[in-house]
Amino acid sequence: QVQLVESGGGLVQPGGSLRLSCAASGQPVASGAVGWFRQAPGKEREFVAGLSRSGGATNYADSVKGRFTISRDIARNTVYLQMNSLKPEDTAIYYCAISYSGRFYVPTTTLGYDYWGQGTQVTVSS
């Protein structure tokens, strides 16, 4: 069984940057597709970005395209979410999750993922 731990959240001003980390233990992070989701108060958890098991395919929500980048470091068994040009509407708890799906497939719904981390808070405010 895999355990996922997110870190890197915090308070940042609009236009600023943060890099979130999702550290995996128990299984290699490259054993599945990894996705980042977020959930704002009173809203559904939504897909943000994902990276396929092969590492060759990515998928981003339209709201973050061009601003966020997902990547992984196999040696560190960690997946990252680089967030630039942050906006107040990016404020949410961010979760990473792993999916034991096909090699080139990136699920975009919560049902497509098997294990989840506990989340890290990101607040974008002046």
C-alpha cells in the first residue's frame, strides 16, 4: 500500500509562486499515474493536473494551463506541482493521489484514483 504526503502549501500574494510536493512511500511513485486535485470551501474536489505512469503524458485543468506544471523525481519518489501566477481563486486544499491505471492514461475524476494524501492548504491573498 502506498502512502502520500503533501507539503509546500502556505500563504502567498497574488502573482506569487509555490511548489507543492507529494512524497510517496510504500510503492514507487512511478507505479501509477499521479494527480493533483483541490477543494475550496463549499465546493467539489476538482482535478488540477495529472501525470501518467509512463511520465509521457500530462493533463491540466483549463483554469491552470500555462501557470501550473506537474513533474516527478523518481529518485526522490516525489511528484511536484509548480504553481506560478497564483490567483485568489487558486485558494484551496490541494491533494495528491495515485491511480493504478493504464500506462499513458491520466484520470481526471476522483473516482479514477486509488490512494490519497491528507492535503496541504494553499491561500492566495494580499
